[in-house]
Amino acid sequence: MTGFIPRLLAKIRSEFGQTFRSLKNPAYRTYAIGHIISMTGSQLQAVALAWTTYSITQSASKLGLTAMATYLPALLLGMLGGLVADRFDRRRILMVAQVAGFLLAVTLAALTFSGFISFGLILAFGFAQGLVNAIELPCRQAFVFDVVGADDTVNAVSLNSMIFQTTRLLGPALAAILLPLAGDAVCFALNGISFLAALISLSLLGKSVKPRVKQSSTEGAGASLRSGLRLVCTTPALRNVILLTASTSFFAFQYAIMLPVMVDKVLGGTAIELGLLTAAAAIGSMLGNLVLASRGRKELLPRIIAISSLAPGVFLLLFALSNSFPLLLGAAALLSGSIAIQLGSSNSYLQLNVPQDFRGRVMSLYTSVLMGAVPFGSLLVGHVADLIGAPRALALCAFATLIAAVLYVLARSKQDG
């Protein structure tokens, strides 16, 4: 018994070191600190902006229009962002994006504080932020590889996802405190300051990030975009992972959109239950990313993707059929955790299996289908839910998710065979 405690502590230290090993890299550690501050500010602003929009319009549909304005540029221009990431210095692109985000947030804060804010200006701001995201997100995805290299890409991608989920808890919590005390303009201003933290961390990286070989091709932008699409379309392993991601985004993510409806129609609950379900989903996603960071190895990624592709459909069906708060709570955590593992392993697989000169364009396609499919799926599922109810609509999404997963597994088996 006397040796049990030391062995247990040694095991915990070993697991902790394995799970967070990317943080031993000084460059990634610096990048991660700036990233978590910036993302917390972005989540704080997202909640405050939704509150401002609804306060001005008193319209749920206009909240949806605001989200569409933000997501649409990433869908339409994501591949262009990937081309920029392939042709220019990614660290500098990210620094310019932080400056643009700072200027947008400060402008939004000034307009709100002065009382000149309007729904039209909010739509314009959302679209402008979407344009910045269309360039920044593919670059940020590819930049992780530049910082940590191939050996730690799976771990770093998982930790990045965990950072995002952590900020999904921190940002709304700060908004709950600051909105009633200080108002929405202060929230927007604090988001602007958070961009400066990311800018400083990127500046500190300096030459610690290994220089990459830039694309030497003289082909034009249009030809470069077509060559990136051709690579994905003619490489079954890449194509299938992108299609699986699109299916998950279009169908499985709809559980989050339908949360308020499930709370109201199934539970007869209030904002308290909605907040707890949202927190459970964020915690489940964090745990899923921790599992992938700890256990994910690049040689196991194809198997991890195949297994994790089946889980979201199963847990989404459980979520759709749940009629009690504890069941919904558990299903939301399991569903978000399984989605996190699938998307994290897919992200890592793509980064590790594309040529260096194509990484930005391929990751931009991944980001475009991941972000772009959600609002269009929401429009369809929301309409179906109005006709047959949210539980039945989500059950249909679960079956569609399972069918896509089975097709992926069969295609993967054919490749391996």
C-alpha cells in the first residue's frame, strides 16, 4: 500500500506530460497564451453582440441573419484564404488579422457607446469579421504545423480545440458578469484588447518558428485554387475526410441549434437548463479533446476517425429520444465529446497527409465545410422541426449522420483493402 500512492502520482505525472506535451515547446506555449486570451474575448463579444442584436430588433430571425452574415464569407472565400496561407508568411498574416480584429472591435464599441449602433451596422460588422475569419482561420489551422512540427501536430490540434472549448465557458461567464454591470460596449472594447494579446504573442515568436518552404509555382490564383480542389477530389483519403466533416457539420451540429427548443418543448425548462446543457456540451468537448491529446498518435488517426465517426449519430439519436434533463445532459456531453474527437483527428490527419505547399488550401476547404454547412443545415432542420417537432428532426439528423459514417467506414475499408 505504501508504494501505491507514489506509483499513482507517477502515473498521473506521466499522463499529464503526455496530454500537454506541446506546451513544453516554448513557441507553442507563447502562441497558446495569446490564443486563449483572444478567443475568450471573441466569445465574450459573441454573447454581447447577440444580446445587443436582440435588444435592438426583438427578432430571433435577425439573430440568424447576423450569424449567416458572419459565416458566409468563410464559406465563399475560405479557399482564397487557404491560397493566401500557402503563398505568404502565415505568422504575418495572423498578425494583420489581429490588427483588423482590434479595429473592428474598437469601432463596434465606439458605435455602441455613442448610441449610433443599428441592425444594419451589426450586419456589416458581422460580414467584415467574417471576411477576416475567411483569411485567418485557414492560416491558423496550418500555422499549428509550422509551430510544433509533424510529431506533435495531433497533440497541438487537440489542445487548440480544448482552448476553444475552454473559452466557450470563460467568455459567456464573463459576459454574464459584465453585461449587467458595464454594458455591451465595454465587452466589445475588452475584445479589442484581447486581440492585442494575440498580436504580442505572435510578435514574440519571431524566428522561433521554423521557416517553411514557400510555394514556387508561378500559376495564377485561379489555377492554384483549382489545383488545391483537384488534389482533394482525386485523393480518396482526403476527399472522404472532408465529406465526413461536411456531414457532421450539416447534421450533427444541429443539436446545439435546437437546444432552446428541446429545453422549452421537451423539458418545459428555462434559461437555467439551457445554460447547464450548453456547459455540459462544452465540458464534453473539452474532455474529448483531452482524450485525443493524450491517446491520439498519427499512425492511429485513420482508425480513430473511423470509430469516432459512428459515435455522433448514436449519441445524437440518444439526445433526440431523451425526455428528461439528466438524459439530455449526459447525451449532450457524450455527443459533443465524440464530435470533438472526430473533428480533431480529421484536422490532424489532413495536416499530416497533404504536401506542404497545399496545406493552407486543404485546411481552408476543411474550415469552409466545417463552418459553412452549419447555417444551411440550421435553415433546413429548423424548417423540418417546425413541421414535425425538434426531437423527430434531430432523429432524422442522427440517421443521416450514421449513414454518412457507415459510408465513410466502408470507403476507408476499401482503401485499406
